[in-house]
Amino acid sequence: MSETRGTDFLRAIPSVDAILDHPAVQGWRAAHPRFPWTRLVRELIDELRAGGAGVPDQPDRAAMLAWIVARAEARVAELRTGGLKPVLNGTGVVLHTNLGRAPVGDRVAEAAVRAMRGYVSLEVDLASGERARRGETLERLLCCLTGAEAAMVVNNNAAAVYLLASSFSPPGRVIVSRGELVEIGGSFRLPDILSDAAAEVAEVGTTNRTYAADYERAARSGDLLLKVHKSNYQIAGFAHEATLAELVTVARARGAHVVFDMGSGAFFDFAGAGVGDDPAVAAVLAAGADGAAMSGDKLLGGLQAGIVVGKRTLIDRLKQNPLRRAVRVDKVTIAALQEIVRCYLFAEDPRRENPSLAMITGGVAARERADRVVRAVRAAAGDAVAIGVVDDDAAVGGGSLSGEAVPSAAVAVGCGGERDALRLARALRLRELPLFTRIRGSEVRINMTTILPSEDGDVIRALVDALAAGGRA
């Protein structure tokens, strides 16, 4: 754009007052007088000056005004209805971080809603009427489930690890294997957490081989020996890691403490169900660990939280940390987690009340449901539609049970090519109730393991509508 043309372009931009006086904008202002319309208009003018998408390339004031009004309408619509919204997860990834990880069952959801809608006995003893400790019943339930002496809950597992590191340093140090200094999704790096929380972090061993003797040479009285589950990666070949039992032996000899950052934290016997070989939390504590930390929204199948269980001396030390209040959980999380743990303890089969457990252990009738979806779509859209059922694997996701595949089935829609498949996937994703899918070559697949049974009808409607529209958004 030449300098002269640029000047003409800028001079043609409507004024703020001219935009606010537009009939459509006046109507919106009358309907929503508390919305900051002037601020929005100024933001859009700045975008116009910067050359945003679809900006008129000629100094035409009417075209610019129409552009700003259209953008204002779209921007306000996004603010009114955008953000978090329910979606259908047809990706086959159970603990899908981008889609909110673990879905919960009706009983847990109802407990959370009750806590949100009214007052609850969060920090009061009903018998005496005196102030009580937050989450005390939840902690007792976790102890019953894991065999721990004590427990505490914070807002996520990163906070739990930070609290552990800062509570034992000083006087001690945190000792960790170089092969376990993990980075997980969202650029979360364990070394950064530890170096910020602890006075000193001692890295031992090498990336691929760390022995008990490496810990033994570094450990001193009061140190924290931290074992870290590698979650979403594996080291194979010329590799070795010290076992938890070996770390317990070293810690007892040195007067140190052993904590296992389990990441996902298995509260169910997944190995017994034929899924992975991750140890259960109870087994880790029975092996002599002083404590274990894990997420609440991964293998537990609950809400985002960090759970620490272990010996009372360790938990008491964490509870004395001034940071504890900064990472505490609210009434909704406590209410939901209570019900989740009760399902494990009291339900005849927790998989019937925990959707994530059912998905991970293959308790979802994926093929039968996929068959029903295909029949319904063909009945509505015609037998000529290229749709069928294929074998497909689901994944646990969320850095949990890495490398484990859950046998499943998917509804597969054949497209003319990869570009057509991308177009159909986008159309499904941009619906009022978005459907997330997976593309395999020229196929769009909806894995039925991660579609809740109550959502089958939504999948049918989404496919029928999208196919009728030719896969266009």
C-alpha cells in the first residue's frame, strides 16, 4: 500500500460516534446498556487499521462501517455464548486434556450441583456448631481407600509436588533421577517446579540409567527422595531405574523420606483388568513410601485436584506449610471427590458409576452402539452413504497408562479424500453441540468408547445433518 493510499485508507475509517450511531449498534446498546460498546468499537477500529481478516482494501467508508458492524455482532455473539460448552468426544481419548479430561457420573455431578446451589457444612462441626477442618471426611475416605494414615487435597498435582518440595527444603534437599525430570502437556516442567520450591535439587544418575547407589551417595538425613512416574513417555533399551523398594531401603538407612509422584494415580486394579501395569496407590504405600501424590481428574476419574496420601508425619508437615491455603480446594471439588471415592468403597462395581473407569477397562459396548448409529444414519440419509463400523483403538490419554490401547470400535465415514475428510470433521466440530472426531486417511472416525451412551442420539443427528449438507460447515 503506498503512502498516499494508506493515508486515504486511514482517513476513510468511520469515527467512533458514527459507528455507535449505526441503527444496528443502537439497537444492541439499548438491549444491553451495561456492555462496553465504546471499548469494543475502538478495538475493532484498531483491527481495521492493522488490516484484519476481510478488511476492505479500498478507502470506502461504507464498506468499513459494514465490516466493523459485522465484526461487532460476531464478537458479542462469541462473548454471549462462547467459552466453555459441552462437546461430544469421538476421538477415542478417554482423559482428553483439551476436552476436560474425566467425565463424571450422575451421582457425582448431582453432589457438585447441590454444593453449588446452596450452603454446605464446609468448615463446621454439626454436633458442636464449632468451626471444623475443611475436607476432613474426604481425607478419611481417601485413607480408607488407600490404606494411608493421612491425606490432603489441593488444587492440582503440580501444587501437591510443589508443596512437598517446599515443605522438606530446608533443611533437606530433593533428590530426583535425571531420567524422571519430566515435561508434560502445557509446558509443565518438573525441574522448574522443584527448583522454585526447594532450596536445593540434587539430580542423580543419567537420562537412561539410574541406580539405588546414585541416591545412596547423595542422600542425607531429612532429604526427600522423589520418584516420578514417567506418565507419557517410556525409556527402552539400555535403561535402568531404581525401584521404589530400593529407594525405601536407601531412605531408611539415611533418615530420608520417599515420595512417589504417581502423576495419574491408580485407585483401581487396572493391571487385573488387563490394562497396563501401573501400581495402585495402596500398593505404593504398602511398599514403604512415606507418601504418594497424584491427580484427581485422571485415573481416579474425578475433578481437577492434587491428592497426597501417606504417613501422618508427612501429611502433618504439609499441612503446616503456609502455602497450603493458597492451593486449597473449594466446596464443589470436595463434594464431588467425596462421592467419587464412595463409589470405589461402597458400590458393587465402581465401573458402573464411574464413566472413565468403564471406558478404560473396556466396559463400553462400543461395537453394538456403533452398529446402531450406522443403521440410524443410513435410515435417515440413505444406504448410499459411505458409512460403516471399523475396529479402532481408544487411548487412556492424560499421560496415563502410556502406550496402552483399549480395543474399541468406531463409526467411519468415507470421504473422497483427506481434504473432504477435513471439511466434514470441521463441519461436525462447528455444530451447536460440537462433535470432535479423528481423521484416518480419507475417513472421519467417531470412536464410540468416548461417546457417552446418552449421547448416541446426538451423534446420529450430527452425522445426518452434516451429510445432508455435504460435509460443509
